[in-house]
Amino acid sequence: MVYHSTRNKALEVTGAQAIAQGIADDGGLFVPASIPELTAEDFNSLMFLSYAERAARLFELYLTDFTPEELRECTKAAYESGNFDTPAVQEIATLKDGCMLLELWHGPTCAFKDMALQILPHFLTRAAKKSGVDREIVILTATSGDTGKAALAGFQDVPGTRIMVFYPEDGVSSMQKRQMQTQEGENVRVCAVKGNFDDCQNGVKAIFTDPAMQKALADHGMQFSSANSINWGRLVPQIVYYVSAYVTMLERDILQPGQRFALTVPTGNFGNILAAWYAKQMGVPIQHLVCASNINNVLTDFIRTGEYNRKRDFHATVSPSMDILISSNLERLLYHMTHEDDAQIREWFTALKETGSYTIPRTLRDRIQAEFSGSFWDDTQTKAIIGKVFGENGYLSDTHTAVGICAARDYLAQTNEKLPMLIASTANPYKFGAAVLDAVDSVPADADEYEILDLLRKKTGMKIPTALAELRSKTVRFTDSVAQDAMVDYVKAQLGIA
Ligand SMILES: *Cc1c(COP(=O)(O)O)cnc(C)c1O
């Protein structure tokens, strides 16, 4: 399997190179030259295997320059060394209305990002060796809250790597901030940025693609890579959990072989839903993909009109991990759906950068609408559904998942098909405790994040994840905060290359 850049089809790299590099030099994203297809027999052969074994078999299709033994080592280390609080790694819960929730948050940082970021360091260190990189790898990450912590946890004290995380100062939940500020490890740095997630992401992209910076790093025996979902090494483990979820539904007789279902994904950077689309191309019988957004509804508008326009107000919401106006992974979808028209992708994404918008032709928009629909939900609706679902089922969902539940129910109400509905559940509710408590009870004005955990447990009986309860006794290590245009100097100073 080889990979191309979305902005240059002539560029060809191996899976290891795509992962080690993170993003192509031309600013494009690495995409597989073809998407492997699975037969009914292939799905059968994945039944009744452990998650780690399923994952290893699927990785073999995409990462052909890794040996099967190497892939097994990676999946064992990520998924079978006690880092997840359930041996199944992911769980499926069913609500009384029949909607199923694919719980992807049983990892060490309580959000779905762990599914990929527990394995990425294992891929990356092996990929670097394979592609002849003997330099220290510097992971530079922009986060809307969850990626940062999951990447820190994944890369903590991994030999040959350093990691630096930038998060929007006022754009993450207090629990997310705590999780990052208290991160342990010799090779980690965390810094707040005075701006929103897009500012962090743009700052990181600019540092990444700055030739002077790359040279300075090389001179010091270092090289950048990315832990954001622009890195193919993030997406391929996410494809795995959708294939695995389908196989689990077959095992449990929830679905018959080939039976179609709908899938809703609460979306920000378009990584998680894109992974679902790849799974669909591979043969998972997904009839329709519902892209759920909060009031940062740039994707809803795009799916409905064909115009992507980031020139709009940015809103801070109770689902901060989806407060994003530039959804990077859409570039990969458009590359595939234009039949790999790299010149067209360059034109649109240059326009997005320079003018803030681009518009796709109507025929392409229609084809996207045949596979995707989008809707968006505000904070009041998000909290209302958390309360309602808890009241009806005794099941507590986080704010991002709640946006997904709103969108899923709406889609089912609008269509008469009685499709089974799977919803990606992206975070443990305790991670966004204040908003969740507000949805099911009242929040005392002076309660801190730990009192909120206790109040939420008293109200719902749901277990507080150990990883969050433990934070209380951890020292805050990182309190730096910089402006977007000072990020580059911060990076230089931390790396000692100023
Ligand atoms: C990152 C995140 C999302 C959005 O996922 P994308 O891949 O960026 O679309 C949704 N919910 C939670 C809890 C997240 O951490």
C-alpha cells in the first residue's frame, strides 16, 4: 500500500513514511492509494477475536511495510496492557428507543482519542526506524481538549520522542485543563494559547511547514511529527473500531450479515466521521452517515449548500472538542470523492486559506448528500437530551455524545426507514462534569471540578473514572500561556534551538 498527498498525487510514500512525517511538505494530507475491501468471509473471520487481534489483522491491509509481528506487538501494547478499563476495549450500550451507543472512551484519558493515541507512539517509533529517521521525534499538537491529554498520555516518556501540546486558554473544560496541566513525564510540555482552537491549529501548521524551523530542528538532530488527526496513524486505528463494532453487532445477532445501519458521529475536525466513511468503503454496510455539530455549524452548512465558509463567529460551547471552524480531514474526503483530483484540492484549500471559503460543484454536493447529512444543536438542546436520556434510561452521556443523540433522533424522525442506529459516544460524561451535572441537577455556584464529580456520582450512581479522581492529588506542572504569534519562540526555547 502506498500513500499520496491530497495536493500532489505524484508523491508516493510508504505507510511508515506517512506516519513518521505526519503531513506532506506541500501541506496536503496523506491518503491511501486504494481502499481495501472486506468480504462477508473476512468479516466472519474477525468474529470472536480479541480487539487487539482484529486490529492487527486490519492494520495489515493498510500498513504493508510493517510485519504482521510488529503490528501484533503494537496492538498488544496498546490494547492489552491494562490501559483500557474494559477488556473489550470498546462497549456498545443500547437505549430504550433502540439507538446504540458505541462507547469509545474506556481508555486512560476518558475520550475516544485514546483508541488511536495509545497505539500511535508504537507505530511512530517503529515507522521512524523503518524510514531511516534516527532523529528525535518532536510531536507538536494543537488540541481542542481531548487530543492533547491523550497524546501526552500516549507519548509520556517514550524514548526518542518529545511532545508539546498547545490548547486554547479559555476553550477547554476545567477537567481537560487539569488533565493537561498535571501531566507527568520528562519529555512533555504543555502551553495555553490566547486564542481559539483554530488559532492553535494554524500556529502548529505554520511551525510545521516553516522550512527554516525544519532546518533548525534537523541541525539539532530532531524532526517534527503530528499526533493530530491529520496524521494517517491516527485515522487507521479509528477505521478499526468501526469495523470491529460491526463485527461485534454480527456476533451478538444485533445485525444480520450485510444488514445496513445508520451511523451518527459528533464531529469537529472531521477525523472520526471520515474514519467511518473509510470503514464504509471497506464494506461495512453503513447506509448513511450523520454528521452532528454544535452551533459551530460550518459542516452542516457545507453538507447542505456545498459552500465551506469559515468566515463566521466562533462560539464556545459545552461541547468544546467540537468548537472548530476548519475541519482538516474534509480534505481527504474531497480528494477521494473527486476521484483524486489533486489540482482541484489545491485550488479549494488555497482559497480556504486565502479567502476563507470555497464552493464545490452541485453534482459533487449531491453525491456527498447521498452519503452524509448534517445537523447542529445548541447548548440548551444538548443539555435537554442528556436529562431526557438519563430520565428514560438511567444512562448518562457526555455533551458531545449528546449532540450526536440529538442528530441521530432527528435523522430517524425525518426518514421513514427503520434503520438500526449506532452513535459514536466520544467521551466519558465526567470529563465534562459541570455541563452534565447542570443537565441532570443543579450546579452549586462555588463547586470546583472535584466537588462536581462527587455531586454527579451521588445523583447518577455512575462510577467516577480513577484517572479523573486521581487528578486531585497531582501537582500542576504547566501554567505557561502565549499569544499565537509567540508559539514559534516557545517551541524554539523549549527545544533549546533559540
Ligand atoms: C475530538 C472530539 C470530537 C470530534 O472528533 P473529530 O475527529 O475532531 O471530528 C468529538 N467529541 C469528543 C469528546 C472529542 O474529543
